[in-house]
Amino acid sequence: MNAWTQLGEFSVSAMVGLALAGALDLFAVRKRAGKGRLFGAALEVFLFALFAGAFVLLSTRLGFSGVRGYQYLGVALGMILYLKTFRIIVAFFKKVCYNTGKKVLEKTKRKQKTLKNEEK
């Protein structure tokens, strides 16, 4: 195994970590809306199992040489990269989408109210 192969495996591992952290962040809202801690714990276990399975599937499809320590490090660094950089960007876009959706709903309600008043 040469260094380029290991670098490729490390990069794929980092991307899996990035995707895992992103999924956990996106489902954090859903977790808070759930019924108690049991729902949140079940969701985290499900996401962990989903990404562990995806990582194993990806490892076998790409012909990785086996599970190595640097792959775990790559997943961890991918998650840290997301939490330190991409999370801020995603939070900004979530806020923009939320505010835009809220304005559209308010505008739609006002139009419906106006139409109801005109019908009377």
C-alpha cells in the first residue's frame, strides 16, 4: 500500500465524517422536537448505524485495505471540520430559509384574509 492510496482512503473517511456531522446537525432540530430523550437517543443510534453501514459499504466497494486507525482519524477530522466551518454556513442558510419561509407564509395569510374580507 502506497501513500497515495492511504491519502485517498483518508480523504474518503473525512468526507464520511463531514456527511455524518452534517446529518447530525440537520436532525438536531428533529431531535429537539421529539418526545423526550428516548426519541433523541434512538435517532442518534439510527444515524450512527446508518453511517457505519455506509462507511463499511463504501470501504468494500472502493477496495480499502481494511479498517485502519487513520480512517477513524479521518472521520473524526471530517466531523471537526464540519463543526468548526461548515456548521456556521449551514446555520446561516437555515436561518435565511426559515425567515424567507416565514415571510412567505405571512404574506399568504394576509392575502387569504384580504380575499375573505372582499368576498363578504
